[in-house]
Amino acid sequence: VKPLADGLEITNGPCRVVLSRSKFAPPGTIWRTGEAQPLVESTAGLTLTDAVGQTYTSTGAPADKLVVEQAGQVRTVVLAEGKLQGPSGSLMRYRCRLSFWAGFPGVPMVITLVNDQGTSVVPPTMTEVTSLTLPLTMPGSQAPARHWLQDYDDRFIVEENGQRTVQQGHGAGAAALGGVCVTLKDF
């Protein structure tokens, strides 16, 4: 792990990852070791849309925290925390843990939304969310864009090449595109 003026650079063998503190966008920019062109770029960051269509992003305000939570020979864990910020203010907070395993060409992440809105404890304050997205760009990939949305617990939508398919149940939990695989463990 190498500290940078605006974040961290993590190299685990097959990958080099740069995370920005001022515009936190997991999983960051990822390069295969020795290659000049990034394999994956996340510039929009976590994007939450509320019930009235307002958007809030992790890139809208600097991360309050971007630290190495655990450093080891086999695994390093980076913790990022901050506000989801939009033009009209902030809504909720995020906590993102990224794991970097020696020799593993991936970046497992756990993203948690923290509802810090309101003061009610019993019943808890509820905030209606329309969507939480994590747009990723794969520079140099010729693969078509794919949008995968688990919009209800029992329904998901896949959009690819202008075709929209609505399916029942949970998505397969993984989608591969342009040499990158994204997995979703829990909805």
C-alpha cells in the first residue's frame, strides 16, 4: 500500500488499484500489472436515487475516512466512509470495505448504507430509496454495455444491446463482461 496525495495505491501482484479520497468511487481505477490502460474505472461512484428522483453520490463530497484497516502479507483491507452528497445536500452515509488478496486479480467489496436521517428509534426512521448503482467503465473493451438491476427482492432486469429482459427471482449473482466479472452476494 502506497499513500498518495489524494488517496491510496494498492498493488497485490496481478493488479494495481488507485482509490481517490476527494472523489471516492469504488473499486477505484484498476490496472493489470504492467499494462498502461486501466481495466476498470469507476468515476461516478456509488449513486443513490431517492423516492423523488434526487441523486446522491460518493464522489459528491470527499470521503471522511480512507484508511488501511488491516494490513498483512496475504490480505489488506481498506475502509472508506463518507456522505452520499447531491446538489440539494446529503442523504445517508456509506461504509465500503475493499479487500486485496495477494495474487488474486479481483477486489471484493462490502458496501453498507448507513441511514443517519431522522431521529426516530422505535420505529426506526425509514428512507425510501429508488436505486443504488455502481457504474463501471471498462476502457478498451469492445463488449456491449450491460445494466443489471435487482429492483425488487423477487425480480431483476437486464438491459443489453437495447434489449430489456425482466426476470423473476434473484439474478445469477454474477455477470461477466469484457474480461471483468461482477458478483452480487446479497440484495
